[in-house]
Amino acid sequence: DAGVTQSPTHLIKTRGQHVTLRCSPISGHKSVSWYQQVLGQGPQFIFQYYEKEERGRGNFPDRFSARQFPNYSSELNVNALLLGDSALYLCASSLWSSGGETQYFGPGTRLLVL
Amino acid sequence: GESVGLHLPTLSVQEGDNSIINCAYSNSASDYFIWYKQESGKGPQFIIDIRSNMDKRQGQRVTVLLNKTVKHLSLQIAATQPGDSAVYFCAEIPLMDTGRRALTFGSGTRLQVQP
């Protein structure tokens, strides 16, 4: 079985641009979460979706948005990019059902904002 | 806000020795804990988990201990191998009324295995 997949793997943008990152969860998983990992730190929670509904939002500005599609894949959008948005963006999927909270991570998308 | 932290930023051990990585958490509402391993350039990899109604859980070469009294987690790796070299994170999931089940991570401990 394929694990969590993310695209693209790397991305270079300039300040003010916007970016769309994509994630496909493990087959059968209905929940997707997004995390931002700045170099040298642990991942920080951005969004969590289950059955296409937002279940949680971390402490990120409104420039960050996300959505989940009927096939449970997800997109993370970031507008008006800042230098500080440079990071590894991680997607994680989980079953969500009782006892199924374990989140499995994809390889991430490394975003560099110049 | 409340967060998960780690005592030691870097741990260096000899190959074949046992490793112990410690973690303190502060959210008493957390009911689920996970250890992840992250190698350079890769996403975090699930190692082992434990629920708050347990004190100990064993996997292959790894054991997680949970002390709820002092809000402390530890990851024990037996017979540490060079392939174990990575950054290790503990993460917690607090039980929230909103239904959110998001992970809160600490800053990580780098494990270096000397051959």
C-alpha cells in the first residue's frame, strides 16, 4: 500500500506569491492534517480535516487555508507569501475512528520563499 | 500555550548500547502519545504509541514508558544501531471538546550512534 504522498517535493517562490500544496492520504484514511516544520524545530499544527470538514485550526494567519476533497485528498493554500513561510510542510493522515488517531506523515513539501 | 518538551537536545551513544530519550508534557488533557523518528529530509516516521490508561508499551527493540503523575514520557531503544541515528520527537494529542485530534510536538532530541 502507498503511504501518504505529497506534491511537489520542492518549491521556490518569491514574496507575495501564493502556493498550493497537495496531499493524498493512505487508502482508507478519512482525516488529513497539515503541519509546518521550520528547520530545527518540531512540526506545528496548521489544519485538520475529517470528511471534508475542518476539525481544527492552529495559530496561523488567514493567509493559510485548506480544503479536503470527496476522495479525501487535500490542498493547503498560502497567499501573500512571506520569507518566514519557508519551511517543510507536512501532511499526515489518520483513520479518525475510535482508536485510530495515529497520524502517518508524508515526505513533505519543502518551500523556499525568496 | 501548553506544549511538549524534551530534556536533552542531543544524545550520543555507542552502537549496541541502550538509548533512553526523555520527554515532558504539560497538558493534563492529553490521552494519547506518540514517538516519531525523523531522518534528514524525510517526514516523521511512527515508532510507537501509548494511551493514557497504560504505563508501558513494548515494540520491536523499543519501549515507551508513561508516568502521568509527573507528566513524563520516555523512549527506550535496545541495542542501538547506526540506523537509529535521527531526531526523535514525542507528540501528544489532547482530548478536546471541539473534536480536534491534532498533534503537539516538542523540539526533538537528536540521537547520534557512534560505531
